[in-house]
Amino acid sequence: MLEYLVPRASSYAADIDFLFDLITYLVGFWFILTLGYFFYLIFRYRAKDGQKAEYITGETHKQKMAIEIPHYLILVCDAAIIVFTFIVWTDVKITQPEPDEEIRIVAQQWAWSFYHAGPDGLLGTDDDIARVDELHVEVGKTYRFHLESTDVMHSFSVPVFRLKQDAVPGRVIQGWFKPIKTGEWDIQCAEMCGVAHGIMAARIFIEDAETHTAWVAANAPTMVANTPIQDGSMIASNLSIDLQLKEDI
Ligand SMILES: [Cu+2]
């Protein structure tokens, strides 16, 4: 159902959806069972002609068991959720697979700057392609991103990836994703970051190898600044910025 509402476009999207499903089914099962039992008891022990509604103290062995057995079963369900969450968390957030390419993402009030590696496939070189609110990636490649913020806390959210990562001023946070489906999708800021937070959106373009290579070739900067910019207000580390970004801003 989640896939029907929001497609899965990353290698780990199905794992995240599995956790949502697991929690929904387990909580839903106990919710229906508990309320069903609750209303059954209300009906069963209600007041009738010549008989008062029964008051149960819950002190007999049988009554205690009716509480304790479901209690322990729910703890088992909790443990299952924790185990599966730990496995998925380790895969998505702890393990950092060897990337095919790297991307630098800079959040600011209220836009996203994306620095693509360019034709040489290396980030931080003169042929990097910088774009505002536009991220281009190739399907099937593993990407490591370096996420920064220049002002307040933001959150890099790509719903089709089931990816959400806070951007924290003063830190460079690494993460990864592997797109598995071509298309054009939303990127959102998922952290209240000021008056224009609601319109801090961008687009991700997941392209096949041919389209992506053509995009890189067509957009690689011809004139670049040779000296890394040291201005800490916009660029937190010593990566170069091309002229295209200045035009875009
Ligand atoms: Cu934001």
C-alpha cells in the first residue's frame, strides 16, 4: 500500500516500508483485539433485569492471567520490532557502502545546493556541477552524500528513497543511497526551518546511464574558479564552486 502511494526508488525503501507494515500490523492486531475484548466485557457483564452490572476487581488468578498473558505477548512483539528496526537501521544509517560517486548537499534558508562530481567522477574538483534545487543521479549507482547546513537545522528528505537526514550547522553528515528506479521526484525539507520552510522543496532526477552521462556532459562547467572559496558563510569546506551556481543564486 505504501508503494502504491509513494513509489520505492532506493535500494532500502522496501526495508523501511517493511518496518512500517510490521508496526502497523502488530499494533493494529492488538488494537482491534483489545477494543473487541473490552466491548465484549462491557456487553457480557452489563446490567440486566434483576441483575446489577458486575464489578470485577481483577484479583483472581484467572483475571490476572487475562492481563499478564497478553502483556508478555506484546513484549515479544516489541522485541520483534526492535530487532528488525536494528537490522534496518544498521543497513541504512550505520553501514556506509563503498560509493560509486559522491555528492555534496548544502541546505540553507530556503534552498538546496547540490554539487555533482562532474565528468571526472570526483567531488571537489574544478568540473563539479553545482545546481540549486536540482539533484541529478544515475540509477543503479551507489552515492555517498555529504550533508551540511549554513544556517539552521534542516532535514534532507526524499520520500521515494524513504530517506530523511537532519542537516546540522557546523557538521558534515554522511549518508548513502542507491536509486533503483528512474523518474523525477520530490525532495523536501522535513525540519521546521523558518517562514519559508514549506516551500523549501527541490527535485531529484533519477536517470538511466545514457541520459545521465549526456546531462553531465552538457552541464559540466567550461569556466571554473581555480581557487577554492574560503567563504565560510556559504561553503563550509574547501570545495570549489563553479560559475553556474552564482548565476543560479
Ligand atoms: Cu529547511
